[in-house]
Amino acid sequence: MAINTVNVEAERIYKKKVFSKLVKIAFLLLIIFLSIVYLFLYIVYDGGRFTVSLDKNMSNRKNVYLSEDGKKKSKTRQLSADTIDYMDNISIKWLPENIDTEATGAHNGDNYIAYTFYVVNAGEEQVHYWYEVDIDDTIKNVDEAIRIMIYRNGKPTVYAKKSKVTNKKEPGTKKFVSKDIAVLEQRKNLKPGSKDRFTIVVWIEGDDPECKNDLLGGEIKMHMDITEEHIAKK
């Protein structure tokens, strides 16, 4: 009987150790999983920068570059603008009248994002290019009330998702191209030695019928690509 008791006790201790190891492994795997999820969310949302990228071919073959101030010493193929942590709804009427010319680079304000930069043709031939603003991800359908205003050489165009009520474009706007593409435009005949000035402004339009409490806590991630050719996404 004593031998059996010892065997049972040893088996109990062994099972306890195995269970303890399994718990530790499971906990470690959970930590790794949560770390991966956190990293993904950080990159998609908190990494929180609006990027503008230039086609490598345009840079290498056509000698076109991006710059926050339009000068050659700051030329680059990618720009990165800080966003803001919180954005309440406002009206387009509340935006500064000189928002296009007040500064270069990031010049965000209360409840809106503003970023100014240049596309410079330092080559010897005129170029055509496309500029595209892609929506990478959204939370709580905040894109329903988002406005994107793009100034190109002082001329503004406002883009918005079409109305759910009328199924038509919102008043005073040009509708998003698709669910994933907000803006798609072609710029033709940028002459040698010339540059285009862009200012991108993003805000939540309070006068939009889709601007409701359901959007509270929503987020959006976007970026802009400038390419020599446009290839339709499938």
C-alpha cells in the first residue's frame, strides 16, 4: 500500500509540473500574440503619419522629386506628416482662409490636418503624373463624414464619400473614386524647372448628414502616391 501511495503522489506531482509548464507556454504565446496585434495597430493607426510617396521611376528617370519647401537641398522620394490624436467635427467655414499659404510642411490646427509640399520637375522634359489618396483602413465608418481638400497651385478641390441618403455626391464636393480610393487625378504637362504646390487638408465635416454619434472613437488611415502611370487596383 505504501508503494502505491508513493506512486500516486509522484504521478500527481508530475501532472502538476506538466500543467504548470503548459500554463506558462500558453501565457507566453498569448503575450506574443498580443504583442503582434499591438504592433499591427501601432503601425496602422498610431504610427499615425500621413505619407506621400513618389514613384521611383519618376525620380530616377525623370529627375522629379518631393520637397516640403520646394528646394533641391530637401529633395526626397517620401514625405511624412504628423497627424493629430483627436479630431472633433467642424465646418469647412472654420478653416483658415490662408490655410494653403500659411506654412509649408505640417501645419495642423484644432480638429484638422494640414500638410503642404511640392512636386518639383528638375529634369529636361515635361512630365505627366497621377496623384492618388488611398484609404488604408477605417474604424466605425468615420470615412462617411471625412472631407479631403487638396489645393494644387492654389486651386482647391474637396472630396467626400457620396451621400447614403441621396446616393449622390455631397454638395460642393467631388465624390470618392471607390471604397479604397478617395482621390485620383492626373496632372499633365509639368514643364522642366517647374513645381506644383500641394496642400492637403483633412477634417470631419459637421454639416454632413452622416456625422453622427456613431462615429465617435472612429479612426482613419490614409496615404498618397504620386506615380507616372496609373494601374487600376483589382
